[in-house]
Amino acid sequence: MRMLCTAVVLFLCLCLTPCAFAAQTDDAESALRNSIDQILSILGDSSYKGGANRQERDSKLRTHINEIFDFKALTARALGVHWKQFSPQQQDEASQAMSELLEATYRDSLDKYDNQRVEYTDATQLRDNQVEIRTLVVSNAQKLPINYRMELTNGAWHIYDVVIEGVSLVQNYRSQFQDFMLNKTPEELITLLKDKAAKQRSNS
């Protein structure tokens, strides 16, 4: 009897787990689609073309980007073991500085938007509450692969890493941060991020 109960439980687990994973990937993709659709709508709005309304456009973009991205999770993963060296306040400051740096870094790409479209090609369950959504950004004959790694936190799906043409944003920054943090302080890293963001903004 005990073996029969065990077999039934295993059977149910095997049957229900794929369904649960499929539901998670569907929910994550839906959240990503909604966010990207709103961002592309703003970028394609002709009233924001030119410099006059750029500040208003950037403010709206920032709102939607902050809703879908978890910059704290991204920064924590990029810092790895060094994250524990940061006080709660320093963690918040580092996350904010990282978001400002990424915004400044990719601002030119947003300005060059020219009706590119996004194709959703596949979704993979990485682990419980974590998925990867694969997309292609299509422009004329070119296709740029961009994968979004997302995690379910507090009942909502958020991006914690982006993989562009096979290069992980988290891994890229981790390789830079590991060497820096060997002999630097959290405050020095925060200052570095802020300085880099300021330099990027001045060049755009």
C-alpha cells in the first residue's frame, strides 16, 4: 500500500510539474511583452522625436524600465560574494548607481530606435521561479538575439539579467567588479559607477 501511494505521488509530481513550469514561463513572457510593448510605444511616438520632449520621454521610459527590471538583484549578482560587504544603504546606493549607468550606456540605442520589432522565440525554466525568455530584435534583414532572465519576486516577474548575443550583463560586470573589489571599498565602487554614468551622459 505504501509503495502504491508513493507511486501515485511521483506520478502526480511528474504530471503537474511541467504544467506549473509552463504557467510560470507564460506569466513571465506576458509581463515582459507588456513592458516591452509600452516601451516601444513611447519610442515610436512621433511627438517625442527631437530634443524638445526628450526629458518627458526619458521619464516615461524610466518608469516602465524600473517596473520590469530588478536592479538590486542584478547588482547583487554582479557583485557576487562582495555584495555582503555593502551595508543595506550602500546596497541601495549601488543599485541606483547601476541603474543610472545602464540607462546612460544604452541611451544612444534608444535614440536610434527605428521601428524595430521584437520576436519572442522560446522560453526556458531555469529553476523554480526563474525563467529565460529568448527574443530577437528585428531590423530590416538583421536579427539581434536578446535573452531576458526573470525571477518571480513578491508576486511579480522582474528581469535580473540580460544576455545580448550570448554575453550576460551580470557576468560582464562581475568580471569587472571582482578585480576592483579585491582592494577597494563599497563606497569607492559606488563612486566609480556614478562617475561612469556621468561620463556616459556627457558623451550622449
